[in-house]
Amino acid sequence: MGNIKIGLEVHSQLTNLNSKLFCSCPTDYRGKEANSYICTVCMGIPGTLPVLNKKAVEDAILIALSLNSKISDKMYFFRKNYFYPDMPKNFQISQYDKAGGITLATGGYVSIPNKKVRIRRIQIEEDPARITYEGTIYKSKSSLVDYNRAGIALLEIVTEPDMESPKEARIFLQKLSSILEHLDVCHSYLEGSMRCDANISMEGGKRVEIKNISSFKEVERALNFEMTRQRNLLIKGISTKMETRHWDEIRRVTISLRIKEEEEEYRYFPEPDLVPTIITKEWVETIKDKMPELPDAHKERLIKKYELSPQNADVLVNYKLLGDFFEKCAEIYYKPGAISNWLVGDLLGYLHEKGIQLQEMKISPVHITKMLKMVDNGIISGKIAKTVLEEMIISGKMPEIIVKEKGLIRIHSDELIEQLTNKVFEENKEAVNDALEDEKAMHYLIGQVMKLTKGRADPELTNKVVRDKLIEHKKLLEKKN
Amino acid sequence: MKIEKSLSKMEIKHLSWLAKIELTKKEEDLFSNQLNDILSYFQKIDEANVEDLPPTYHVIDISNVLRSDKSRPPNPEQALKNVPKLKGRYVKAPRIV
Amino acid sequence: MKKIFEYSAFQIVEKIRNGELSSLEYINALFDRIKEVDSKIHAYLTVAKDMALDEAKEIDEKANKGEHLGSLCGVGMAIKDNICTESIRTTCSSKSLSNFTPSYDATVIERIRKEDAIILGKTNMDEFAMGSSTEYSFFGPTINPYNDERVAGGSSGGSAAAVAISEATASLGSDTGGSVRCPASFCGVIGLKPTYGLVSRYGLIAYANSLEQISPIVKDVRDLAILLNCIAGHDERDSTSLKVVKDDYTRFIGNDIKGLKIGVPKELFGHGTNKHVLKRVWDAIHVLEDLGASYTEISLDSLEYALASYYIIANSEASSNLARYDGLRYGFRSDEVNDWSDTFSKNRREGFGQEVKRRIILGTFALSAGYYNKYYLKAQKVRTLIKKDFDKAFKKFDILASPTMPILPFKLGEKLKNPLEMYMCDLDTVPANLIGAPAISVPCGSYDGLPIGIQFIAQPFKEGSLIQVSYKLEESLQD
Ligand SMILES: [Zn+2]
């Protein structure tokens, strides 16, 4: 089937700002009471006026630099006029690249494996309010508006249609969010902080826009659905029409919005309440000086400094918080390879399984390094360590406490293991006989001993005891014969 | 003066839809006449030779009015003072679909 | 003998400061005056009597204790109803804001309060400042104090009429295309539109942001200087507010005008101009000539595009500014019908008057796809053209003079049928707004009992020149 072209329009909040884009309201509105983080400006109360947040411009410039974009030497804000109940003024203060407008930056690219995804433009705008419903959107008699989010600084990053599969779109978004995370300007783990519209077209069909994709996870899903839908149409000889569709997260389908053409008529014009912003080379330079390490350099360093596998390094860069966590661990304990394996494998796997966010886990690097030392000193087995790790993540208790509370210390007592081995030999006579011939049966016996100790028996010791016992048993049998 | 552009009633309907102002049939008729008079007067600027001139979006020559990123306590009481319909702490709005 | 409510602001300040006058007594007199005349004039939409009397008492106490009294101490002021006043209803003369009580003071209100002015109430206007007669008010028109069959001018008709008939000692209006100069001229008082960016717009409910300024209306030029001293100056809440060194405008009072060069643009004396208006304005120019000024008739070709350009820009901005009145967050809210879109449309149909609707539709059109370049962008380029013409003129002349209004105050209802005819009234006033320059209307006589005003326009920030020449004219005409 024909080529696929995917372009993305990413909306990323500048989550590290203290105040909103045009007023002094604080930005940590998540989890707060509805309409508690608002003022007359972000509510669009008549007579109030916007004043631009300097740091928002600087963060945006930093992002544009990191995406290799060309920073405009002058930028304007434009009003994008459209009515909707989430709009405090029924226009959005945004930017525009036509009608004499200039957005913050144009061009640039993001490197992903085997290609560069080109950036078309980057612009600053204000986030609208949030609408909730009593019941579902379809059944609700009215909607409820919470303006806490209204006026939060938002960066729109528009790509060229350079991605050729939904998977590639996901990889791009991962890379982008890793870049933003490295810049410390947008923390995508915050709910709704990064949202996305996508457009997809297949050879022989028209461009379709998908709106309302609330998280990156959903992007791949939505695009996959849309790709299949368009493919099926093409097989039937129906060409897709140019339209805007809405991603229904719950039903996991895209729905045609049947937007009237005129609804796209935004009547852009320069915002008269804001003056132009001139971005001098000197200003850009001082921002450039603050440029932190970016994902590609970060990965290279991890591989070089800690001799990590490229795969592990990739994960640690994609999950910047985990990467930082790793480096703190590596400072404390000398085994970076083992640490990275634990973090990338067991820890991240468990977090994903339980749906826990990295920043929610209750452990410090010391938790991990202590646990590793216990393994290395033979106090607990690797298997037990996994149990300990999971418990640490949930409760935040230190590993030695968990081991003590749960009695997880490895059994080193010859006597006890011998006793248990005897018991196992008693109860599994057939297996014992088989074990004389068959390695597998021997492992079964070892396993039974381990089971009786809930995995705490020192594996080497158990191995030795079982083997000795078998040899003894063999000798006994030979004597008999 | 030659009238180049006149607004049909359909266009007025469309504009009133865009501007979210319902017009009565009578208003549509009245506006269609009045607005066309006004527009034909506006056409006067067609004659102006402004080819090489930039637009004066801002009449005063200032730039870079920026505020430092300091947050101040929000003021929801001030912001919510005139809300006609609240439901709990939410602003009640008509249904979306 | 002047009655107590007839005094100028500077006289009131002086008398309160030296203990000759009780603030309470004076404010009471003003409210008695309002009671006496406002049922005929309808300058006020809301009076804030209790608050005003409390403040008057406080000022008297301060005076008794010998504490510092501000530069506007005790002065009873009327405020146009599009300037936000905390706890005093602010309607923009619109049904859509008929129940709106701001939770904050506009910057200018903070500033006049800080100088101990007293707010008497809020004044009538054309709905959202869209009009030149104060007839487009949801609450009914303001009547000209000189002739009860005629309009007071607009859109700040209430603020001008209140000062003219001494229901207030001074007032604030707003001027987007002549909205203080027009009613000042029609009511025989002084109105100054300051340089764009000189006075903070924070708290002014927007009609056309890039054109308008809050503007004082006063009885005499000295009051103007005092009031401007108070309200001018940078405000960090308004991004278009300029950081200029604060001037003392009273220093221009009484300076002679020998050698002052006046330009007289013939386009502002168009053939539609009423001959009695022409006569009085020329008389005034000759008075200035007698005082040592010289004048030259000039031509500013681009002015023929000014009115069209102004209305395109103003209506475009208005269509966006007024989008927020959907009934969710404040203001009039109608019953719900169907979905949000239908409800908004109904709300706005019921909340706005006809002229507002007309201008929103026009502005929506001028910004819409396919017409932006032809209308909005072109109008903004014409603005540049006009600015260039004026820049050239100001290289040769200190000020420009013209009639404020090409006509005498017209009869109530006379221009309601034809909106374009109403727009034409603004022919002489809109250029100053387009170029951001200061402009003043000063009374220069009357015809048949109807006041006539002369307009002076100066270069941006040359309010001082306007005060200087206006004071000299005022002085001469009083003699
Ligand atoms: Zn706010």
C-alpha cells in the first residue's frame, strides 16, 4: 500500500514557569480546586490587559534553539478569533505567520533513528480553560468550565509531514519530550501538559486531521486506527476526503467532526494590547549559554562514562528522571552496569506494570545501592531483591528493614538446609531416583528446597548439599546392589 | 462611485453566525442595506496609494514590554464576582454537543 | 456670584485646602444639583452617593487634622460608564453589562482616588462607546444641556453634559475617534484626548484598543492640567503604556504664544462644514493671531481616507473585543437554547443594541478570509500614510487647528436612520486617534445658543502646547 505521511502539531505547556503567560497567576493548578487559580486577567474580565511573561519567551527560545530552529528577530502576537466555551475572551492570543505576522521561530529538526523530522514553526500561545461534563459529553445537559488552566503558557511546535508510520510518530514524540525534559521546561509526565493534533495522508487520499489526542500514548493508537480506516477505504476504491476527525479515547476510534468550513475562519489580526518583542542576538546568546546537555550528548556520555549498553542508555535518556536517578546511584556504588540493568529492567518494568509515574516512586538512590550491596554480599538473592525492590517502590522502606520484617535473609545454615534436603528426599523418592540419571530432576529437587525456604536458601549451598546428598544416595544404592 | 463589493443577505447570515449574533429577518434586511452603504464608503481607501508602506499596527514605537516570571496569589473572588451561574466552583456553560 | 457646585476643580481644591469650604457641603450641593437637573439631562446612569459622602467626610476630617490633601482633594468627578470602578456598577450603557459590578478599579480611578478626588457616579454613553450622540444607550439618550431637543454628542455624552451643567466638577471619558472632543464641543466644555500610551487603559472596557485613550473633560484649562498631571504616567499593567518622564502640565498655563505656528488643514474645513462653525473657528484662529501666533493653510491629502480607515480598524478590533460577552463569566445571561453556539448567539442578540451589532458584523467582515488585505491591512497602511503626512506638517507647525465637529449639535433622532451619516460626524476628530497624537476641543463661541468647539492637534507628547494655546484662547474669549 502507498506511502504514509504524518505531521504533528504538538502543544506543550511550559510547565516550569512560576506564572501564567499574561498574568501572575501561579501555574501549579493540577489537583487544585476548580477556579481557584484565576484572576481578572486570565478570566478575561472587561478592562483587564495582558502583560507578557519574559521567562516564557526565554524558555520558548531555548526550545527553539534545541530544535535547531531559526529564531525570528522580531515577533508579534495575533488574536485567533473563535467562539468556544473554554475561551475566556472568545479569542486566543497566539502567533501567526501570515498577514505580516511573525512567529517565534521557524525551521529546525529533530533527529530520530535514520531521519530528521523537520520543524515548520514554533509559536507561543495561551492555553484555554478546561471543560468537564456532568456525565458524558453526549448526555450532559450542560458543561462546566474550570479556568485554572486558562492562560498557561503553551508552545505550539508544528512539524512537516515527515513521519512515515505511527510508530515513527511515537518515536519522534518520545525524543521531543526527552529534549524538553532535558531543557527542564516541560515535564510531560504532568497530566495534559503535552497534547497533540496529528495529520495523516496516504498515497491516493486526502489529508485528515486528528484532534484532541490527550497524550503521546494515544497518538500511536489514533494514527494506527486512522491508517487502517483509510487503508480499508482505499481498498474499496473510496478516497479519503479532507476532514477533521476527533479521537475518542474511550471507544478508541476517530470520529468525523463535520466542521463547517467557516469554523476554520479565525480572523487573525495583531493583538493591539501587546507590543512587538524584538529578539536580539545578544539575548539569544545569553539563553544559548544556559543550554543544558541534550539527549544525544547525554546518551553518548552515559555510554562512554559508565560503559552502559546503548539500549540501556537510550532508556535512561528517554526517561530523563531515571537517567538522573541512575547517575546518583552510580556516584554511590561502583557498579553502573548492574545499576542500569536494575533500573531499566526491573524497576521501570514494575512501574509500567503498576502504572506508577517515576516521580511517584518513594525511593532514593540509596535504596537501590543498598539493595545491590546486599545482593553482592550474598545477604539476599537476586530473586529476593526483586521482591525487595517492589516493596521499596511502594512503601519507601529501606531494603534492610524490608528484609528483616519479612524474614528474607538468605539461609546460610548447613544444618537447616540439610534438614530441609532430607525432608525433600523423603517426600520425592521417585525424583531422587530420577535425579541420579537426569540433571533436570536434580534441579527439581533444588527447587523444592528453595520453595520450602521461600527462595531464601543460599542457592550455591543448596546446590552443594543436594549434590552431596545424591552422591551419598548413589553410594548407598551401589552398596545395596 | 462604483460599488465593487456588496454584502448579500447570505453573507450577512454567515457573518452573524461567525460573530455569534442571531439576527432577525428584519435586521438582516436592514443591515444588508446599511452595511452596503457603509462598505461602499469604505471603498474609498482603495484609491490610496500605499504600496510600499508598512501597516501601523501599533501607533507608538515601543517593544519588549515584559514582566518577570513571579507568581502572585490568584484572586478567584475577584474573577468570579460576576459569574451568573455557578455549579459548585465551576462556571456553568451550555451543552457542547 | 458662582454657586458652590459651579466652581472649577482648582478652586475647590484651593478652598478645601485652606479651610474655606467643607468637602461634605460641596459634595451635597453637587448631589442636590444632580437631583435637580439630571431627570432632564440624563447624564448619569448610576450615582454613588453614600460612598461619595463618606469620602467627603474623610476629607473634611483630614483637612481638620491638617493632614496631606491630594491634588484633586474633594473634587466631585463623574466617570464614563466604560471605566471600571470597584463596587460601582459599570455597564457600558449595554444590556449585556447591565448587571456588571467590577471587582477592581481602573488605573485612572486608583490615581484620582489617591489624589483624593470623589467619584459621584457613572455617566451615560453610546453603547460600548460606539456612537457620536449618546443616543445608542440601552438606558436612553443624554440631552444637550443647552437645548433639550438636541444631542449632547458622544460617545462620552454623559461625562460632557454633567460637567457642562455642573452636575460634576470634572469628568473622565474615553476617546476612540472623537468621543470626548465631540461631546465637549457640543456641550461647551473642554475635552482632551491624550497621546496614545500616555494614560493607562487598564480598566477601560475596550472598544478599539489601538485607538482609544481615557480622556479628561473639564470646565477650564487649568483643571485640565491638574487632572492630566494626575492620570498621565506609566502603568506596568498596560503594555502600551509609555515610560515617559512625568511632566507638570500646569507649567504651560499662561505662557504666551508669540511665534506659535499654526497649521490649518483645509481637509478638516470640508465643504460639509456648517458655516457658523467655520466662522467661530476662524474667529478663534484670528484671536490667536492677535496674540502673536501665525497660521498657514495647508493640505494633508491623505485625510480623505481617514474616516474609512478609522471605521475599518475600530470595527475590526471591536468585533474581537466584544466577543467575550457570551454570558458565561459576567454580564447578561439569557436562557439556554439548544447548544452553546445557539445560546451564545441568542445571548448576544439580546444583550447588544443595533449599532453594536452593526459594527461587530462590519468588523467581522473586514477581518474575514479574503477581505483582510482589502480592508483591515489596507486601512492600517493608510494609517501609516496619514501619519507621514502629519509628521511632515509637524515639522513646520507647532499645532494644527480645525473645527472639532463639522456641524452644530443635531436634533435627537436626526441621524439614527442613517448610520453612515452618524459616522461622518467624526470626520475631523478621527485623524488624531489614527496617529496617536493629542487633540483638544475648546469652546470658541456659539450659534443660536448651541456651543461650538475648536480643535487643536499637536505632536505626540506635546500636550503642553495644547494646554498653552487653549489657555490663551480661553483667557481671551472670557475677557
Ligand atoms: Zn490570572
